Amino acid sequence: KAGVTQTPRYLIKTRGQQVTLSCSPISGHRSVSWYQQTPGQGLQFLFEYFSETQRNKGNFPGRFSGRQFSNSRSEMNVSTLELGDSALYLCASSPGTANSPLHFGNGTRLTVT
Amino acid sequence: AQTVTQSQPEMSVQEAETVTLSCTYDTSESDYYLFWYKQPPSRQMILVIRQEAYKQQNATENRFSVNFQKAAKSFSLKISDSQLGDAAMYFCAPMAGGGSNYKLTFGKGTLLTVNP
């Protein structure tokens, strides 16, 4: 079974631009979660999508948004990029039940200059 | 909301020896689950072990075991017979919530070095 696939692996953008990250979950998984990882703040929860609906949301500004398609693939968009958005963005999928562990992708490393 | 404390930013262990990583958490939920993940330099987060809070028996997974103390809200990870491949950042992560609102919260992590 293929794992969680995130593309691209690396991105370099300049301040003010927008960016879209993609995540393909494990086949059969209906839940996709996104996390931001930085050295200072650690891993912070962005949001979770389940069956095309946002089910949970973290404390990030509205510049961070996402969506999920009918095939469970998910995209995350960040608009008006700031230097502080430089981070590793991790996507994780699961069947979506309470006791299901998350399965993570390799992440997208975003650098904002 | 959950909070997670990993009090050891860094730990080191000799190959073949045993090491214990500590974790305490706080949650107001009665139903929750606990996980340890590791993140090697390849940066992919890998599940190490999980524990259901309603189970009294401590989980084990080969060389990995936990010491779950529910009343103390403590969830430590023991790695026996440490191997070079165990070197990674280890994260403690409770998953709690209600209904469909379960969320995984990560601690700051413990960087484990394994010395040959």
C-alpha cells in the first residue's frame, strides 16, 4: 500500500506570494490533517478534513486554508506569505476514527525569502 | 485543550542499553489515546507505539514499551537494546476530543542520540 505522498518536497517563495501544497492520503483513508513544524513552536495543528469537510481547525490566521477533494486528496494554501511561514508542513492521513493513528508524509519544506 | 510536556530536550544512550523518555500530559477528556512518534533525519513521522487510556495494561511493541500512569497523567517510553537506527526526535502525542473532534497534540520532542 502506498504511503502518504506530499508534493513538492521543497518550495522557495518570496514574501507576499501564495503557495499551494498537495497531499495524497493512503488509499481508503478519509481524514487528512495538516501540521506546521518549526524549531521554535514545534508541531502545530492547522486543520483536519474528513469527507471533503473541515472537521477541526487550529489557531492559525485565515491566510491558511485547505480543501479536500472527493478522492480524499487534500491541498493547503497559504496566501500573502510571511517570513514566519517558513516551516516544514506535514500532512497525515487516517481512516478518521478516534483511535486511529495518523500516518505521515515526508513533508514539504517551505522557505519564504 | 491538551498540553504535553517532554521535560528532556535531549537524551543519549549507549548502543544495546535501555533508555526511558518521559512525557506528562493534561487533558480534561475522559476518553483519549496516547501515541509516541519518532522523526528521524529523513523527517517522516513514524508511529512507534500507542496506548488506549481505558486500558490498564501497558502497551509493548518489540523493543518499545510504555509506562502509563493514568492518575499521574504520565506516559513514558522505554527503549530496550537500543540500536543506532533508534536515533531520532521522539514526540509524545495524546489524541483527545469528543464525538468527531479528536485532535493529536504533540510535545516539543526529545532528541535521542545512540552512541556506538
